Amino acid sequence: MCQVDEDYLCELDRAEVPSVFKKCVKCKEASAAVVIRAGDTYCRGCFKEYFIHKFRAMLGKNRIIFPGDKVLLAVSGGSSSCSMLSQVQEGLSQNAHKKLRFIPGIVYIDEGGVVGQSVDERQRTAAELKAVFRATGFPFYVVPLEQVLDLPSSVIVTAQSSSSSQQQPASAYKVAVDQFLKSNSGSCLNPKDQEPTSPPVVPVAHTQFLQQLIVSAKTLTARHDLLNTLRQHLLVHTARTEGYRKVMLGDNCTRLAIKLLTSISLGRGAQLAQDTGFSDSRYGDIILVRPMRDYSAKEIAYYNHFFNVASVFIPSLDTKTTEKASIQRLTESFVTKLQVDFPSTVSTIYRTSEKLQTTCKNSSTADLSDRCLLCVCALDTSLENASSYQATLTSEQLSQTKYPARTRSDRLNPAPVELESSDPSGQCCSSGGGEDCGRAESGEGCCSAKEREETNLKTLLCYSCHLTIKDMSSVEHLPQYILLEAQRRERRSKMREEISEFLLDDGEGGN
């Protein structure tokens, strides 16, 4: 039992901290140059072999990228994505031990307009990245984020997956390798034949509209989610138009651990398998792959420093913000600070994500009407009445119900209250008594109209995306391809309700 005057100054046994003066744990000869974890000290040569082997082992273990596939590398200029580009370039070199057999391309999404960069700053950043891309010899595409405003509605519609995009058995992979070696036609394109197209000129009006779209979200948390959604839509569209079927993302282990906790905090628990897994097939014909998910940020930083992997710093929405500015920023600060004292924090969170499953429909098998309008994942809102989600909706509806003002005598002798009908007649929310909301005269539109718009989109969104849209000042700021797809789904839903009595249930099919 603890005592008040108990002496706690006794010496504690301290574990021996590995240092660079030790020998390499692999070759046992050279002096260690890097300490990854406790007991894992590597020299420069062994560390490079370890780093390269982990990348190729990740691709070989999952066997999603087949020989001859066209793979688009999403490079943002950060350390993780540039390290991924370096690994692909190393694997396609002539002296590679286990040579990679796919055809790569590079895409960079220019988000300078969102963070307020000038045209000169955006051109300077693009020029630095183009120099890095040209050194690889791969075809590359510089796409401004403003192009998301001109996307077709088909980008958020799951396309039919081709045979090469579907999950195939191991025997099919071996057959594909044999055919590739016999044909010998999967070598990388000749850099001399690659003439990258110049980026299109971005109209100033598009940049202003995009800034209004991001600023319409009131919190930095919602702006992060909205920006990530738009970026992913543009990546998928670029891959489809350029003929790629796989997209490599540079998410590392540290980033995925932060993303896992953030997603749970934002109500995206049902989408964790797609958001943090190695492969994501929610779009059908395009598969998103995360080959860097086994690397920690520390390993990537050491590798880039030792072997001169160039990267470009590009400011983002949370640059120079406090740790409490958003849920994403707060989670990042929490995980990184905890990692300092407990080095297994990131790996524990990351390994836990691989074991999580959900009872919702799989995003790759769900129908179009059962998918979220923004993230294209399976909807997690079609649950029983006793679920926590339905309880949250009930509490929200009750808190927003407006009752007429009562006097003391009315409260002592309550009368039955007749709730107003929710008929969208276009009247002001204050009609029937009370103060005017003041928005109708100013041209902003009545707040009741905004609630009706959100109600129409609520049935098409998952819980997390619904919170993001709810945080926006108006859904009219959304790109046209999202609004058009929402109208199309709403029309199909109404049509299905009209003919529902003539449709057969799943179990009533005739013999």
C-alpha cells in the first residue's frame, strides 16, 4: 500500500539503448548507421536492401498488380510519395534483382489554388516536380485541382471491373508472369518517346469557385475531408482517361495510423477497410494500392536522407496551424507525441486496423443506390431502429423541433402541440409566427430551404460525409457532377417507389 512519506528515489533498471557504435544486426561487420527500433541497427548497405525488399515483398505478397499493367503513381511531392517513386524507379532498372514488370506513370495534383498560392508560386513548385519526374523517364501529368469542377458524373459511379482488375487466384498470376516473359513486351516506355503534355491554363473564375467551395465548410476538419474527396475523384478520373487501371498512393504506416483514429472519430468506422487497407476497389475498374503502408515515417526519412531522394515541400490546409485546429491535426499530434515515449504505438494501431471488419456491405459488391455519393463506399446508414445512428438522428430531430413560446400558465397546463407539416412549399421557416430569419430578403435563401437540400442529400451519403455536408454553408457550392448525380439518383428512387408494387422481391422469382 502506498505511503505518504515513501521513498521513490531508488534507482530503476534502464534498458540498454542501441547506438550507432554497435555493429549491423544483419551483416555483423559494418558499423550501424541507423537505429530503426530497439535492437534493429543497420548499416547503410543493409538498410537499403531491407528497405527495397520490403517494398517488393509487399507487392509480391498481395499480387494485385499483374505484369504489363499500367500503374499511375500519385506523387504529391512529400517524402513518402517521392520515396515510392524512387522504389519503382529502382525496381525497373536493368540491374534490379527482382525486376518490377508493370508500366508506370506519374500524376501530380496541383492544390495551390486551395491554399492561396499565387500563379508564380504554383508554377515554381510544378517546375521543381517536373525536374524530378523527367529524371525518372516515366510519363507524367500535372493536373490542377480546378479540373475537378469539370468532371463528369460517371467519376462517382462504380464502373464494371475488367478481368485484370478483379481479384484472381495465384495460378492466374503465375500464368501472367510466364506470358509476360515469353512476349517480353512489358518493358518501360522509352523516355525519348514520352512527350508530357503541358498543363492546361486554369481560369481565375475556377480558382475562385474552388476556394469558395472549400471555405464554405466552416471547420478545418470538414475542409480536410472535402479536399481529400475531391482529390480522389480527380485521381480516378485521370487514371480512367489515360488508360491506367491501378493507382499507387504514398500513404505510410504513420499516416495510416493517424488516419485510422481520425476516421473513427469522424464516424467512418465502416469504411476503415477501404481507407487503410492495401487495396481499395470501391471504384470498380480502378484499384487504389498503398505499397508504402509497412514503412514508418522515420524509415522513409532516413532512406531519403541517406540516398538523396528529392522531395518538394508544398503547404497544405493545416500548415502553421495549432494542434487543436482540426480533428486530423489533433490526432496527428497525439500519435506522434505518444510515439516518442512508446515506440510501438504506430505499429500497434496499424496492425489493429488489419483485423477490423464491418457488418456493412462490401463497397465492391454494393449496388449503386447503396453507395455514398461522395466517398463511393457502401452506405452505413441502413441500420435497424435500435442502432446508435438512429438514436442520434432522433435526438437531432427533437432538438431542432420548434415549439411555440409558452407562458407560466401554459407550462402548468400544457396543451397538445400540433407540429407543422414539413411540406416544402417554399415558405419561410418563421412563417406562422415569430421573427423572420432575415435570409430571404438578403438573397441567401431561407434556412428552411437549406434544411430541405440537406435532407435530400442525407439519404445518399454515409454518416461521415453527411457530417461534412452538414458543416457547409450551402450544398450549392458543390461541383455540378455531384449535384447532377444526386438528382439522377433521387429521380430513380422516386421512380422505383412508384412502380414498387409491380416489382418482385428477391425471393419471389418464378420458376
